[in-house]
Amino acid sequence: MELVIASNNQNKIKEIKAILGKYFSNITTLNDKNIHQEIPETGTTFLENALIKARTVNSLTGCAALGDDSGLVVHALDGTPGVYSARYSGTGDDFKNNEKLIENLKGIENRKAKFVSVITLAKPNGETFSFEGEILGEIVDNPRGNTGFGYDPHFYVEEYQKTLAELPELKNKISHRAKALEKLKRELKNILY
Ligand code: ITT
């Protein structure tokens, strides 16, 4: 079965392909399908936006479609940037988003944060199934590591004493996205057959 990933984020696509590759005969992307329209992320929760992404691409292609809506939730910042993580600084630029995050946390001691991912799979017939994953960490002022994307260089994981950007191999086992995809994988046979 073909699966279309409803994302324009190349890093996400890479991570999703690495985890789901062997479960689908063909994994394609919006680009492969010549879908260049912006999918409006009008939801106020990760679940709403993941559903919008998966449903939109399922309707446009008739294929199974997978949407991921994810982001950083910072305790001391009332759960922001949350669903606005990609657009936090208004630009969609990782460097500027991180700059704004560190600026907003100036003088604040509580650095607790988590990444959340909601993955929605829409079957060819439009039926949807959603799964959530989280990883806990804390925000460090100085970026470390040069792999991953987004807020990874500032997201410190106590258990490994490293940021996610310093854990290239491990990220796809421990991340919010990996956990949501693991849950999906466990249900995949029941969902598809
Ligand atoms: P698509 O909607 O096209 O999938 P996007 O980047 O706009 O791509 P989201 O709306 O889900 O995706 O926003 C996710 C943002 O949250 C992302 O741009 C990062 O800023 C942050 N984020 C999510 N997962 C992350 C991860 O694994 N590491 C670092 N930052 C992450």
C-alpha cells in the first residue's frame, strides 16, 4: 500500500520514513504528488491539526495519508509555543524561533519542557486513527549538537545528559514522534486489514 506523508518538513519526513519504511510498499510526499498548496493549520490542538493534514491529503490523493502535528510545550511559558512552534517567531526560521524561546525564558529558573507529536493515519476510505507521543526534557540556553532540527539543540534530555541534536542515532527511538509512530506500528495490522 502507498502512504503519502502530509508534510513539507524534510526532517520530519526523514524520521517518519526511517521508522515506517518497511511497513508500506511505497512512501511518498506532497512533492511527489505535486501538491503544492498550503494546508491551513487552523486547529488549536495537535490532534485537530494532525487530522486536518491527514484528511486533506487523503481527499486530494485517495491514498492512505499520514499527518504529524508536533511542537514544543514549555511549562513556564504556559504551554507555548505549542501548536505555534513552527511559527513562533513569525518567520518559520529555526534559528529565530530558538532565539525567541531563550529570550522569553530569560531569568526563569523552571526550564521543564516536552515535545509532543500527534500522528494521524487516514486510510484510503477516509477513516482516521491518531496516536500521541511525548518526550520530557529541559531547555538549555546554549545550543548543543548539530543534528536534528527545530528546537533540538536546546532540548536537553536528562537521562542521556545530551540535547536531542547530540543524539542522532537515539532520537528516532526516544522522541515524541518515534513514540507516536511506535503506537501506530503496533496497531497497523488491525487498522489496515
Ligand atoms: P508540516 O506541517 O509540513 O508537517 P511543520 O514544520 O510546519 O511541517 P508543525 O506544524 O507540526 O510542522 O510544527 C512543528 C514544529 O515544532 C517544527 O517546525 C519545530 O519547530 C517543532 N518541532 C516538532 N518536532 C520537533 C523535533 O523533533 N525536534 C525539534 N523541533 C521540533
